[in-house]
Amino acid sequence: MNTAQNFLPLSAKDMEERGLRQLDFVYVSGDAYVDHPSFGSAIISRILESRGYSVGFICQPDWKDPESICEYGEPRLGFLVSSGNMDSMVNHYTVAKKRRGKDAYSPGGKTNLRPDRAVTVYCNLIRRTYKHTPIIIGGIEASLRRLSHYDYWSDSVRRSVLLESGADLISYGMGEHSIVEIADALASGMAVSDISFIEGTVFKTRDEDLLYDAVRLPDFEQVLNDKTAYAESFALQYRNTDPFQGKKLYETYGGKTFVVQNPPAKPLSQIEMDDVYALPYMRAYHPSYEKEGGIPALQEIKFSLTSNRGCYGECNFCALTMHEGRIVQVRSQKSIIEEAEQMTQEADFKGYIHDVGGPTAEFRAPACKKQLTKGACVGRRCLFPKPCSNLEVDHSDYLKLLRKLRSLPRVKKVFVRSGFRFDYLLADKNREFLRELCKYHVSGQLRVAPEHVSDNVLDKMGKPRSQVYHAFEKEYEKVNKSLGMDQYLVPYLMSSHPGSRLKDAIELAEYLKSLHFMPEQVQDFYPTPGTVSTCMYYTGLDPFTKEPVYVALDPHEKAMQRALIQFKDPKNYDLVREALLKEGREDLIGFGKECLIPPRKIVRKAGKPVHSGNRGPSKERSYSGRQKTKRSGTRRK
């Protein structure tokens, strides 16, 4: 029963009702309280509870009111602070730096319930009242800002969030191991300033004796003023993300203060993963939010199952390597089935499991056995530029899991909506998984992420070359044809990624033209902390080779690249025409079957097509963004 009593405390009254006089930890979050294992705050707080520590939440406090942080008084051991499941700046702003109109992690989707740079603001708020109480920060915002970093929203290099916030420690990555070790150290009476030895943490110090066996990164003053030094620093950080081979790193501020990153925490074993997901989550938002319409984000994941974490795909625009790591960790089939059975008993379960996966759906084991004891290779990738000869390609475990799930009582359909790697799938000579995926787990359209078709851009993305995606298209169509099914691929595409010039965007537009497809949405590259692509965007350099990388910084050029992907949309006509003329591609302006746009913009007036700028009716055919296939998918003609 989802009563407030079954949730962790959300107020002083809740704390008193549980007979608690003082909490061990107060968790300050930028999200509303959702007690579900898809929310990091729920996992961390339930783990601490399972170890005997009491935790209460202060969710979305009024950052302008110091009293909002004093709900429970001073915690016995410390404050835990997170911006929530999303970086607060990404949560607030589009890539065009425009304010978003909805916050899925707030009651009723309301906006403005958390500040920009929430971790820093909350910590500063705490410090105004509690001068010496330990503050431990974690979650995606703190994790990816743990060292100096480029900040897209201010277009500047910023210091480690540990210094900006005034916190004592960062628990980076997923945090299950480190948070328990931190709690145990504090409970033993150890001063937070002495906690410098825990894997998966970042601390600050002025004691050079604590820098033993550490790799020195370029000083903050260097990366602030020299983009080559910034690229060198990032490359060192990236090459030390492995929990088995990663070294202790440190950077210096002003020659006196050191920010030290300990090596990443070891990956969870399968038993540990099962234990995390077996904790007594309510799998719901706190009932106090019901009157405001609940928390929209829960609806996206309530009937989805997490089967793994970590990813060895290493797309350059993704921060997973710096946050979750490259070593895949999995839950047992038994653990997942038990959660699914519990899910089917929910009153609002309609028979559909919306997803079974993680960062990459079909990864159900590390890339090779070596990673379990020696870690992932430094300087080599498992799938790029082509699959490693040691990669163990096997869909059998995932296939068995899907079969068990779809055989459960009350389950009508099991969807796979997590991203999956088509290059990994093609590397499997057995097509049994692809056949069952198409037959049972796709509903008309399968979303995939080729991101682009220009090999020049794909190389900078760390994605497989276009011929690999084209091979997958043919295989997908072949399998569907053998099943007598009419299903389509819906590609995710990205514009203005580092390396992409107008000619590359035109190549992508020509490809889409050949498919008679125009995507309804296009994602501009979004430079967020912790990615290789963001380093390229800021420095104009490949951080590993130091070779120059072209970056579209001019907003008008970025608008042209985006418009080319949606060349059929009449409102994009002028931008598309300008781009084609600029690149000398007048051959794509006309009425030929290969042309992207007609010679003149066609608009509709009183239901009749007319030339743009002309008064009389046109005898030429109308041009409409509605010219597309019956389904919004791609299919070779």
C-alpha cells in the first residue's frame, strides 16, 4: 500500500512518526521524491537504509530561503546533495539555450522548482546555516563536473564543482560502493577531511603527502588559458576511467589547493546488482504529489525493466564512459523476472512492458572475460572502428530473458525501446535474436541511432561507418519480409556534431531523400560535460590525436545543417537553398527525383499553390512537408 509511512521521511513530521530524533543523513534533491530504482536518490537512500542509516529527503527546497534547508535540523553524519536524475542545466535549457517549458521530474511537470547549477546552489545554502556539517555531493551533475570542465551555458572553463559548491566530497559514478564506505567512515568518528582513500570519490586538500602514486593533470590555470592543455587533461581523465587500471589523478588550483580524484569504484557483481533492485522501493512517487498531478517522469519508466548498466559502445557524444564506465554489469534473470511479476500486479498495469534494457539493450555481459579482472583496454575500443577480435558476441542470454518475460501471465507484449548496437547485432552470425526482435518486440517501428551517414562525421562520433548501418537496414528488411511483417526503421539523427560541415549535412539530406523520409525531430549536438565530443567542440582538437576538428560554431550554419535534415519542411526552404548554393550543389534544386527542393519556394494561399513573391497562381506542382511514406519510418524502395 502506497502510504506515506512506507516512504522515507519527507518532512520533520514523518521523521517524528518513525520515532527518530535525528537523521543520519539528509538528502537534498533537485527532483521530487520518487521511490523507484530508476531514480538515483532512491537507490542511494535505500542502500543506506539497508545498512542501518536513517535518511530523510528535502526535495526541491526554496533556494532563496535559508529555512528551507532546516526541515530536520542538523543530520548526525552529513548532507547528501544531488541535482536529481538530470543535470540541472540540461533540465532547464535546450541546446539553443532557450528555457524548457516542462520539468518531468517536478510535480505536475512544473518548471522553476530548482535553480540553475542546483548542486552548487544547494550546497551554498546549506553552508549558510551548517558551517561544518559534512556535505557529500553526487549524481550526474556532480559526477561529470568533478574536475575542471568546459561549461557550454557560460561558454567558459569552470573549476571543479567540489570547489564551486564548498562540498567536502564527491561520490562520482553510480555510487553504491562509495556511499556506504563514506557513511561507515563518518559513523566511526572519522573527520570528513580525513576521508581521502575511498574509490569512486573526489576530495580536496592542501597536503601534498596525499598525492602519492597520482598522475598530475595540467593545472587549472593552464586548461583555462590553453585549449591544447585542456584536451590533454581530458584525454588523461578519459584514459583513467577504468576501475582496474585507472590511476589517481589530481589538478592544482593556484598552486596550493589540490582536487584529487581516486580511481573509480569497482563494478557491482551480479549479486550486488540483484540486491540493489531487491530493496523495498515503493515504485511510486510520494503521495503528497498526487494533488498536483504526480511526477511525469515516472510514467516513462514505471513499466520498464533495467537489466544492465555500463556500456562499451563508447559513442563520443555520450558521457557514460565517464559516469557508469565501460564494463557492463547485469542483473540475474531471476531478479528481473521477480520485478516483472511484481510489476504485473500493479493496478494500472495494462499488459505491456515498455522496455527491457539499459544504456544498450542487448548487452548482457562484459565485452570479454578479461574485463572482469583486468578491466577494459586503455587506448582501444570494443566496437570502434570495428568490433574487436576478442569481443564475445552472444544474444542468447538476452533472448532467453525476453522469452521468459513475454510468457508471464498478464503480459501481452514486451517492447525493446532502449538503444541497441546494430554493429554488435550484425557481428552475431546467428540471426535468431533479430528474428524474434522483429516478430515479438517491435510495434511497427524500430528506433535505431545511426546518428549520421557521412563517414567523416561518424568517425568523430565514434560510430560505425555508414556501410554497417546500410547492411543492417537490408538485414532488417530481409527478416521482416520473411516474417510477412511491414515494419520500419526510425533513425535518430544529429546535426552539427564536431566534424560535420555543410557538405556532410547535404550528404545526409540526400540519403533521407532516397528513403522518402523526413524525421519529425532532429537533435542538434548538445555539448555537455564529460564527453569526448564536448572536448572537440570547445578545443577544436581530437583530444587523443591532437588533430584539428572542424566545429560549426556559427548559429546560422548550425541552423542550415539542421534544416537540411528536414529539407521537406517549407519553413526550412530558404536555409536549405542557401546551404546548397553555398556548397555549389545547385544540382539538388529542381524537380528531378534527386532534388531536395524546387527552384522556388511554394506557399499556399487560399488553398492554391503560388510562387513565393508572385501574385498569380502557379502551374507548377505544390511542395509540401507532408510528402512522406505512410509510416514515419525508413524503408528501402
